[in-house]
Amino acid sequence: MTTQSWLEQDKTLLHPLHHPTAHQNPLIIESAQGVWLKTVDGREIMDGLAGLWNVLVGHGRSQLADAAHRQMTRLAYSSNYAGMSNLPAIELAQRLAGAAYPNLNMTFFTSGGAEANESAFKTARFYWKQLGQPNKVKIIARQDAYHGVTLAAMSATGITPYWPMFEPRVPGFLHVDAPYPYRFAGEIKAGETVGTAAARQIADLIEQEGPETIAAIIAEPVQGAGGVIVPPDDYFPAVRAICDQYNVLLIADEVITGFGRTGEWFALNRYGVQPDILTFAKGITSGYQPLGGIQISDAIREVILNAPPGQRWMHAYTYSGHPTCCAVALANLDILEGEHLTGNAAARGTQLLSGLQSLLHLPHVGNVRGLGLMAAIEFVQDKESRTPAIPLAEKVQAACLERGLLSRVKGQSYLLAPPLSISEDEMSHLLAIVREAAAAANQP
């Protein structure tokens, strides 16, 4: 079939975030290997966002296809509802127990990140109801957070364009400013840093709403889709202390940062902080199968296990603990650990950030930031006012694609998050494309 034939047939497909203006010249991907995508018209393009932040081990891994095949021929699917289980789900839950954070030793599986966050919100409410505090139902999130676009997850998401055409949002979701060093919008009081001021906003909101009404705070260790916002190092220790002070749960959304992307196996370890609930997805299978989940603290586990039968944790998904997905996840973890890809993410992340910082001399590059294999270049009209230069990010995106690099923008920022398997030479190639595209876009 010709490319045009595929494009005509594609018109029957409703895409995520669909609008005809955004889908006039879509790429149709035929195959991929490592960090390289191949389109139906023969172009080879570097995958600068690892799919959607998820293809950690790179494309074309036969080990993962073989794991799926073996499991499907043995047991493709079985219910994982209470009263049944299956071997890959058991093995994966056991392998994950305590691996991210020592206090998280029980796992519930979902099909993806939005389901994981929905599960976390419901679990937080369940926990407080069982402890006799039924009014603790509100969730605090941050501006520019992304937690999914199912209804409750969309209500937590702090990227406002997702809201208007689907409102009203679920009540009980509140937002504070992101810990965004380059553009922090809140007040910084005497003696505060950006990190402690952003954390103090959370405490102020808890006081305003009443601690007896707040169930949890949800936070990405690095805000990914919101622009790769890396918090100051003093932010998360302060947030953890606030949660402890006001008896509020901390939900860590590590759907993007989990399984090595930041150069740590899980990102809050960088700050010496443990969450009460962890949400994960994406990297657990490197996108080869849809799988996500939550891990709960030992304290939450005991509340669930000791609830009366009539007040049980009445939450479920048909595909929870899907045996094929879990088998692929186990094989994927073998690759991540066996090839030391977390260490590679740290090394290649240093190379990426250093290379992007060489662009700071350009007149419209206002900020470069990143952690591990997550990075962003933010464009401005002028460096003094920091006025956004939104078309520039889109011009750089188009110029990079023309030169063979695919990634995404958020507002005035161009985002990069290649597979953790990227080599030093491949990273050099990526940086060469970005430098050339950014320089061209910065011309008068």
C-alpha cells in the first residue's frame, strides 16, 4: 500500500487529542529498532521521547515479544479478582515488593497510569474512611501536573487545556503552584527558597481547607508532560514533613520517572523521601504491553486487610494482573537491570543536559533543565523579561523533525526523553540535530 492509501484509511481512527489541524501530515510508523523509528515512506527518525516517555529499553526487543508469546500459549488471560491469581502476577508483585521504597510492599495492577492514579485516589479515601475520618477526601495537586485524562485524573491534572470541554470536573481537587525555579508564580517570603515557598503553599492550602478534609497530595518527582519541571532539592523533604505534620498521604506519581528514567530506580530516592502510595506504568513494560499499578504502604495494607467484609476495598479492573502483561514486565525488568540502564540514564542524562546547556548563549534560549534522561529547552522573547516565545518551540520541533528527530513541545518548551538504552554516539547525534535546529530557529 502507498503512504496515501494508509493516510486515507487512517481517517477512520479517532486519535488521542484529536483535531484535524493537528493531524494534517501524520507520521505513520511501520517499524522501529533501538532508538530509531521507520515510517511507511522509508524515513528513519530518532525517537526523542521514547514513544510517550515509556519505551525505556528501546524498540524491537525480541526478548519481550518472546515473553509475551510464551505466556500467551500457556495462559493468555485469567481473572485476578479475589479468589483467583496467576503466576506472573504473583512473581511480579513479589519482585516489586520493597524495590522502589522499603515501605511499599503490596501492589495492585492496572492497565496504565490514569487507572493507577484513579486507584490511588480511591485508596486514599478508603483509608481515611476506615480510620473514622470520612471527610478527608480532597486531593492537592500542582499546576502543570499531568496525572491522566480520565475524569478524576483529569481533575488532578493541572494543565488547564484538558479541562474546558469536559467540565464540570470532579469536586475536591485543588491546585498549588509548581516548584518551577525558572517561573515560580507564588510569593517567596523572607528566608524561603523556591522549594520551601512552593511547599509552604501546600501547608497554607491545608490550613485554609482544614486538615480534616485533605486526603492526599499527589506529585510527580519531575513534572514530565507539564514541561520537565525539576524541583529544587529542598522541596520534597519539605512536602513529606508537611504530610506528616497534617496527617495527609503523599502519592508519588512515578508513571514517567519510575524504573530508571531520572538515573535513580525511583526518583524520590534522590531526596531521601518515601511516599505512602506509588503510582507507576509506562516503563514497567517499556510500552510493549499496557500495564500500570499502585504500591501501598504497609500501614495502608493493614487497613485494607483488616476491614470488615462489608467494607472491603471494592475496587477492580478486568485486566488487573493480566498474566501476559506481567510476564512482559518481568522480562523488561531483567533487561533494565541486566544492562544497567539506570546507570546509562544517569550518564547519558549528564551528556544530554551538558549538550543542551551549550545553547544558553542563543538569544531566545531562556532556560535549560533536566534530570537523568528528561530534559527541556525553554524559549523566550528576551532573557530579561522571560516573556514566552511559544512559536519558537514549535519551530524547533519542526526543524528537528525535518532533520530526523521526533519529540514534543509543551508551551514554550521543547522536551526530550529518549530511551534509556540510547548510546553515547546516538546522544551526540541527537544533540547535533537539536543544536542545528535551535540555532536556525533563533535567527532574526
